[in-house]
Amino acid sequence: MNKNFSFKLHFPILVFGIAAPFLFPGLQLQIATLWVMVLFALTWDIMGGQMGYNSLGNILFFGVGMYTSVLFQVGQFADIAEYTSAHGGDSFTFTNAEYYQGLIIGIIMSGVVAAITAALLGWTVFGLRGPYFAIGTLGMAIAAGELMGTWEWVGAGSGISVPVFPGGAHTRSLLFYFLTFGAAILTFVTLQWVYKTRFGLAVNAIRDDEEKAEAMGIHTVRYKTVAWSISAFFVGISGALFGNITGIIEPLEVAFPTVTFGIFMVAMTLLGGKGTLWGPVLGAVLFHTLKEVTWTYFLGWQWVALGVLIIINVVFFQQGIMGWLMEKFPEKFGIVVENKEATR
Amino acid sequence: MTNYIIEVEGVSKSYGGVVANKGISMKVPDGKITGLIGPNGSGKTTLFNSIVGYHPIDEGSIKFKGEEISTYRVPKIARLGLLRTFQQTRIYSNMNCIENMLISIPHRKMGFADMFGEREDKQTMEEVERLLDFVGLYEKRRLRSGDLSFGQQKLLEFAMALMNKPEVLLLDEPTAGINPTLINGLIDRLRRANEEFGITLFVIEHNMRVIMNMAESIYCLAHGEMLAHGSPDEIQNDQRVIDAYLGAH
Amino acid sequence: MVLVAAPVFNVQLLLDGLFIGATFALAAYGLALVWGVMNVKNLAQGDFVIMGGYIAWWLGTQGIHPLWGLPIAIVVMFAFGWGIYVTIIRRVIDKDLFTSLLATFGLAIVIAQLLNLMFGPEVQTAESDFAIRQILGVVTVAEIKVLAFVLCGILALAVVIFMKKSRMGQAIRATAQDPRAARVMGIDTDKVYAFTFSLNAAICGAAGALISMIWVIQPFYGISYSIRSFVIVTAAGFGNLPGVIMAGLGLGVMENYSGFVLGAEFQQATVVGLLLLVLIWRQIQQRKLRQVVS
């Protein structure tokens, strides 16, 4: 990717991200969701695009992060079982200090626990290739939602509510807006960095030919575990933030939305172009904007439209927007014949 | 006293009743070029796969520098310094030549932090450019390796193997599918790899002219069993080998 | 424990498990077919099943006995399968495996949502008006379940005979072994693929029609049937018909038992749990061979 091009994009995005909640206060929630979507697409692409392990169950870490966060936010100051049986925050009040301490630790721990979960689960699914991996991870995400729905301690099917924000509604939405924006930026910057290190090369090698990578002595299991953990870390954090934005965590629709957010991740990345840094960002922005603008006009057909979009995307436009650009203008991406004289 | 770097002792391997290797014993001397020949289906690639850990063996022992490796898995064996190339050339086809080379550095002493290490440090880049120059791919270094011709991919795979600084390189039919006019250049490069970089070569080869020219000792397999062993001259004049190739068995 | 106190209750669970398991095996056999012949992992498998179910159920609401829905579902689903092959599957069959998986996943979403729009999200059963008999005192057996079990067997047998004896069946098996050789021998592999995929859809349709009579259908139940099919095929291997039947029946029984012992809310969790177990078990097997599951 051209450095100049990257920089020209960074600055306007940063300005837009900071100014947006003040310019479009009515769209604040939608734009915050947009940053979550960008984060989703970027993290899905670590596995699906850069490493060639197409996970259909990355949403698992979203739920893990969400539950971890609320458990830490509540568990530090109150008994979880009592809290869940009292159905929520009204009977339990937290002081300002308690709330913010809980939130900070909750967010950090949600990432850490999600990453650890990924590392542990990786041990059980990394022997699976291609479609088996996709189906295995899909199974994990569904199982997690189902099991959470039966676990009384965390509120089972009726869910658990997050602690009530001590300030006003405006401050609350502004705070979480900037937290999601920050999380998306952090994800982007981290990925931009790791793709430039040896890690980027190694996961690409695994994508192109894992057997060859093994035969060349690359620590494939280690790279795969770390890749999934990085992905899970950020998804976990987004889960913590989203849970706090929603207010109530319910296992099937909010925490483990396998067929909504779980599929959006894949659809957005494919739309933008997998295996590139900007593709997922582009895909997420396009997808989310289109969705927000058109969703209500579909009159109940929006899910059908989503399915059709996935099919068309996969069948006719697999390379995505960035992939198409790279095919069209290879020299812009540094794919050129260079002889010795020219470089010296 | 010759020093043997690979010692195969009584190795057998069968696939669902079909015996591919039966009681094979052989030794690869350190720093030399050793050849492995035999008619199609005689079990050459099976033996290669057994050595590099691609499948478990039924019985016998395989030692690399005196260490038993027959239970290790592929990446571990590769990190010990025993590397193989594939009959169907395998490269990372969506990456360019430089990236293919950069990720082929030795992974022997890679710690956890090295995963996020600088990948294009000056020394490594110099090595990459030198080796790409060595195989004649310097001009094409920024092209997608999957877009290279078959012969060029083969050369790239060879350069990647050298980049890994192996002690032994197992080459599965390095000249198969290569334009005959390029074969001499490849032989020359293989020899130089052996002489200049001190890499022991163990080569499966169908082209008799190539292997007779290159190898110092040759093993011949037939029907999964070790048929003969000797210098190129001995092998060429061995009646059993001639019979095996003419199918008089 | 009820099961120990009243051993006859085991018979009930076992029988119900076998009855429903037979339909699982039928759908899984269809998956094994497209998997083995075309190397397409069809994630819309369960939605084909549910579609067949809705065809039989809808005919039932129009005053046609759902048993007549069975042949109609077979014919309609065959045609539907052909249409899907021509529009989607043909274009993804030579791409990498995730492409077909994702394309069929998109298809699954479309089918489920369309069914939801047309028939609503309620759980439905097609009324077949057969008697329910009591055996061994407390065990109830609905005649329709026995009939469905027998029909499953007949359908499976018909497909097996078709694969062995007919020209198309032989062409399908030849293509499964080596498509290139089959093409050289003059077999139109495109047509073979189209037929195989349609046959699979028809088999699913039949399984769904039976399920609508002996159990319940709902627009979003498709994914469970897809996962069940994957569990069965992964456990049995796709060239192994007796294995598929055994695994299908076994899965039905296991689900019934876990639903009874753990509670109905664990039924779906049991299916995905079994999927994960089967996948882990396959990995352990492959690890012994220094290989991976691919």
C-alpha cells in the first residue's frame, strides 16, 4: 500500500471521527456502531483474509468480552448471583469511583479473557482446515450462546444488565462514542504495525500454503494462536463497549448474534476486499452506511437482501473492492518489474 | 571415516495394504550430493515423506545427526535443518518474491518476540537480493510469485530453501518440468549450493544424465525395496538397475 | 431418576430417537452425496429440509393430505435444486471451498427469511390424522412415525439402487472418482453435478416433508439440520452409507436422551456439542497420522 495514500486517508478520518458527534449529534449511536463494524471487519480479516482461516464464529469473542466486562464491573463491588437475581442495576448503585474503576478494568479484562479464550479454543480447532474450521467455529459460537442462555449465575436467558452510568445521558453516549472510536483506531494501528512485522509475512504464508510453511519450519501453531488471540482481544473489547452502550446483555440477540453481527463481519470484509488493510475499513463503511440508509425501506425484506448480497459478493465479486483495484492498477501497489540499474 | 548426517535403518511404510517401503536402510554422507533413483512407483517420494515427518512410519528408525526424528512433526524437523522441496513446486503464490524469501529465513531460534521482529533488516535484505540474483530472479522480485513461469517458481523455491540455511536439502525431482535449456544452469546452481554453502543434497531425480553428473553416490529403489547402492559408474553398469528400469522384473 | 425407575421409558426415548434419526440420516445422505461428488459443503442443507417441510405443511393447509406432499416436495425441491445449481453452485464449484460454503450460507439466510416472510415465525406441524397406539403400557407410538420411518428406508434404498443401476447413477459415481477422466469418457460432468445437487435437494425435501408430519418445523430451524448433517457426515465419512445411517439414528437417540435428561433447551447445544466432539475426535485421529483434518 502506498504510504502517501494511507496518510491522506488517516487525517480526514481522524478529524471526522472527532467532529462527528458534535456535527451529527442525532447519528451518534449509528456512527459509534460504524466504528464497531470497522473493528469487526478488521479483526475478522486477520484470520479470514490475511491467514486464510475463515472463521464463522468470531462473534464468540464479542459475547465473551461482553460478559467478562459486566462480571468485572459488577463482581468487584457486589455479589453476581444477588445482582442477577435482582434483575439489574436499579437496586444496586455504584459510586462514581466504583463505576469508572469497574469500567476500566472490565474493558481491559474483556480483551484479555477473550484473547485467552481464543488461545485455548485454538488448541482444539487449529487441526481443522478450510470448511471444517469454518463450521467448527460456527458451532462454537452457537454453543456459547446456548450455554449462556442456561447459566443462571449470569442471568440465563433473561440476561444481565450493566451498571448504570453515574452521569447524564449525553455524557454517557459521548464517552462510549469516543471509546468505540478509540478502540477502532487502536485496532487499525495495531494491525498496521503487526502486518509490517514478520508476523504479517508468516500469516500470509500460512494462507497461501500452510503445508509449505510447515515444511519451511515456520511455527505455524504459534502464529495461528497469536493471530486469533489478537483478533479476539479487540473483538472482546468491542463487546465490552457494546454491552455498555446497550445496557442489557442478553445471550442470543445481544451477546452472541451469530447470524447478524457474526455474518456482517464476513460480508463487510469480503465486500471491501479481504487480505488488505483498507479493504475491511472500506467494506465496513459502505456496508454500514448502506444498511442504515436503506434498511427501513426494505419492509422486512432486508435480511433476504443481506443473503442475496453475500451470494452475489461471493459468486461474482470475490476479490472485493480493494482486490479489484489491485487487479486493475497493479503498478499503484508496487507490483512491477524492476531491473538492477533502475534501483541503484 | 565418513560422517553420515541422515541414517535410515529398516524403514517400512504401507498404505492400507500397499507396501510402499519395505525395510529400507541407507545413509546420506555429510556435505556430499547423494542421489535416489528408481522407476515410477518405487517408493522414492514415500521415503522422502517419511524422513521429513509427513507421515508416521510403520517400523524402523530415522536419525538426523544421531537424533531420532521418526516421531517428530514436519515443522520441528525443518527447524532442525532438514528441509525438503516439493515435486509440485510450492511457493506462497499471493506474495511477491521478496516476501517469499523474507519469510523463509531460518526459524530455528525464533522466540516469541521474534514474531513481531523487523522483517526487512539490512542484512536479511542483502541476503535476499544476493540469492534472488543467484537464481536470476532479481528483476522480478516485486512480482506476484504465482504469476511467474513454472521454471521460475522452481528457482524461487530453491532460493527459498537456501535462504533457510538448511544443513540437508531434500530435493524431489528438481529438474522435472523445467525447460531443457535451463537444466544445466540449475545443475550448476545445485553444485554451487553444495560447494559454496556446504549444504548436503539428497536428490530424487528421473533425469539420468543429471543425477549421474551430479551425485557422488546413488541409491536405487525398486518395488519399495533398496535395490542397489554405489557410485554413478557402478549404478550405471548394475544389471539389476537396468532390469528394473526396463521392467524386466 | 425416571429412566432407571421406569425402564420402559427408555423404550419411548429410544423409539422416538430412531424415528427422528432416520430423517436426519436421510438428509445427511444427501449432504454426503454433494460433498463426495462435487466437493460442495452445502450449508443450506437444513434449509432445503425445512423448505420441503413447508411444502408438505402448506399443502396440508390447502386440504391436501401431507403424505401427498411428500412426492410433491420431492419434485418441487428437485426443480429448485436445479435452479440453484444453474444460478449459484455452478459458478462456485471450481473455486476454493470457503466460497461454496459461504455462498450456500447466504442461500440459507435467504431461504430462512423468505419462509419467515411467507409463513411467519410460528412453529408448525402438518396434521396427518393417523392414530397413536400404545405399546408396553405407557409407550406411545404414532403410526405416522412408523410410516415415516419405513418411507425413509424406502427412499434411501431407492437412491442406492438408482446410484447402482441407472446410467445417471453410474455417471455420478464415475465423476465422484475422477471428474477429469469422466469428462474424457464423454460424461457431461456439468449435467452430473446439476443432477447430483438437485437429487440432494429432493432428498432433503422428502426428509423435510416427513419431519413436518412427525415433528415440528419453523423457518429458522434450518441451521440445526445443516449442523446435524455435518455431524453425521463428519463422523461417518462420506463414502460410507451404513455409517451415515448408524450415525443418523444414533444422533436422533442421543438428542432425545439429552433433551429428556438435561432439558429441552439443551437440544441445540447437544447438536453443536456433538459437532465439536466429532471434530476434535477426528483431529486426534489425524494427529496420530501427523496430519490435519482437511
